Amino acid sequence: MIDITLESYGLLESFKNLEVSSEPSLLDHRHILFSLEGSVLVCLIRNPRDTNWDSFREGLKCILERGSETNMKDEAALGLAVLSVQQVLIWAYEDNCPLQPVKTGKTFSEVDI
């Protein structure tokens, strides 16, 4: 007799290899084994501790040195210069700090991103 039933219309098609284990469970019932197939949503983050800071500085230096000379005579020109530097900083960071999946303690054999 099964005392727990898993049910979800969204997951129904994903359940594969459903079987009752023959191994002792030290309980008054046996374990139900199954696998789930399909895509798993993964949250990706950048961890600043994993940034290649030497490469970040070098790439930033190269881009800023070859950047265009901006005539900052008014507020609008200064705003464009600030925006440009901001974009270069973001690019250098993203280029030198790879996206990584958040570790949840669970492992998945295949992940669709």
C-alpha cells in the first residue's frame, strides 16, 4: 500500500522509471524510486570573488586608453562620458567574472539553460 502520492499535472509527463525498492528501509513500507526528466530552471549569478581582477584591470585600461576624447564643456557631454565609463566597467566585469549556477546542494545530470 502506498501512503504518499506525488501528483502534479505539470510534472506527470516527467516521471520516469517508477518502481518500488526491494532494499530494506527500516520503516514499515518500502521506498518508491523514480527519476524526473526534463529541463530545470537554473539561477545564474556572478561571484565577485571569482573575478579575474588582473584581466579586468588590463582590459579596462586598454579600452579606456583607446577611448574617444570627449569635450566635456556642458552637463550633457559629462553625462555621456559617465555613461561610457559605466558601460566599460560593466563590460570588463562581465567579461572577467563568469556566470555560475547557484549551488543548491542538489545535482542534476543535465540542465537546459
